[in-house]
Amino acid sequence: PRRPKPKSYQPLATMWMTVGSYNRCAAKVPSILAMRRGLISYLLNSCVRFMYDTSIKKIPKAYGAFFTATNDVSSEAITKEIDRIGIRGLEAFLSEEMPDAVIATFPISGKIERIRKKNEFRYFSVITDFGVHRTWVKDYIDMYFVADEKVKKELTIKGVAESAISVTGIPVREQFSIKYDTANTRSDLDLSEMFTVLLMGKTRNITKNILPGLCGLNIQIVAVTGGNEGFYNSVKKLALKYSNLIPLRYEENVSRLMQASDLIIGKGGGLTLSEALAAGLPMVIFDPIPGQEFFNVDFLVNEGAALFARDSEDLLQKISFLSGRGDRLLELKKNALRLGRPFSSAAICERILDYMQ
């Protein structure tokens, strides 16, 4: 059942596109707001989700080329056509609900400006990567929430006023504001005291080359497979051969798992990287999706919080190197902690509510 609406004000409407874990977690911003105000959620047209999922999984290079092309001002005609998708349903939804504010964690149709003329509401945009694609930049946005000062600078170069940009960090779950003791957490999770590498998500050749190679090192690997049952079964089968491989379907408290680890291997998504930073966990980024994840790789490598692995062989070499170099690992960890924003979701909520007063 829907949460009862408070009597003193209208509900807040939030929009996000459920096309990846970073957007699901970015919805934690409205979930916190829901404790203080009414909440209605709007999911964009399912065909958009299908196109996005299919393109990044099946034809990532084509997606990257499209991403680059639409970041060019000459591509306005293309982006206008994309804007048409789902706009009628969105307009009807907002007209019916009459929200006070809309919070978007994905670049939403430029036609929202037309809708605002009929239904007065505030519009907030949460940029969920460490770079800015031009489709994020719209005249009608009241406030942007961004990951870092460098992202803020990118927005100002694109013409956004500094007063309309708030550096809060990418929203992460509230659990990342809690600090755990590594030894006790490993004991609770039945992990050994070996150098621990956390692997989240499936990448190319993961069970064929990468996991067997990692298992050959003197380390412990925790592989979180999520809802991919086939991937989980493959990892579980491999774990019968290697005792230092621990497969997990899902871990509710990701913060605790990250703080029990020494290093994480990830693809470069904005959410996973932001969570790792909040946990002070060094990263090796492998197989990022061309497009926004390249923004993330460039930012974190330049800031000294992550290493980038060119291929599976390079990945294994970097993991082997870091497992024996505590000084280099500590340097990465310090930079991750410097960039981490474990209270980002609360900061976004407070600033939205202050703005709405």
C-alpha cells in the first residue's frame, strides 16, 4: 500500500530511470525525503530502459559513439527526438499528482519545461557520474547536485550559474555513514584475514580467465553476483575448485562488505564508485562502458583513488602488485577517503527541503 500522505503539504514526485544499480540507489534520496514528506514515484517509459540495457550490454561501442555524438551541440535534433519518448505519460502523471518538486537522477525530457507552465513545481537534478553530458543541462532546472567541485566547474563552463549547483556527492545509502571494524566484520561474514578483493558485477571473461587467475593468487575473493543466477552458478561451480573464492548472490549491507575488503574490482558505474569512496575502499576499474563510465575512470585515476586495468592480464598484475604493496594501497585508500561523501543523500535532502521553505 502507498504511504499515507501528510496533510500539511502535497507529495514530492521523484523520477528516475531504473536502468542500473546506480539509479536504483539514487532513489535513496527520495526514500529519505519520504520520511519527511509525501512521496510519489514515476518510472520512465519501459522502452527507454530496454534500449539502454540492450545497448550497453550488446553493443557498448555503439552506445559510446552515440554518447559522444549527443554530447556535441550539433546533435540537438537527435536529442529532441529522444525527448519525445514517454513525454505524454509523464505529462499526464504530473498533471494528476500536482507535486511540489521533481527530483531526477537521469536526464529527463526537455519538454518538462512545457509541463511546468501548466503545473508549478520545483525541479532538481542529481548528476550520477563524475562528468557532465550536455543532456543534463537544461534552463528549467532549479538546482543541480553533483559529485565534486570539478563537476561543478564543468557545469559552469556549460553555462549553469554557480548558485544553482550544490556539491553534495552522488547519493549513497545511509549505511555508508556507519564505520565498521574490519577484523570484527570479517569474522561476522566468515571471511579469513587474507588480503580480500571484492568483485561486484559481471565483466567480460570473468569466469573464463579473470576469476581463475585471481584464485591463483594468495588472496581471498568475494564475488557478489546480484540477481544474475547464471553468473552465480558459474562462480559457485568455480568455488568448488578454489577455496579462496566466496560467491554471494546479494549483500544488503554493502557498506559493511566494502569495509571488510582491501580492494574492489568494478566496471566504473557512478554508484559503485561513490560507495567505494564513501567506504574508503581502493579500486581497480576494469571493462568500463564507453560513455559516462569513461568520465568516472578519468576522474578517479587522476585523483589517485583508483587504478585502471587495460585488459584481464593487466588486471591480474595490478591486483598481485597491490596485494603485496601496503604503502601503495594505503595511498589509494587515503585518496578514496578524501573524495568520499558518506552523508551525500542526507545533504541532498536537507538542501532540497531548505530550498522548498
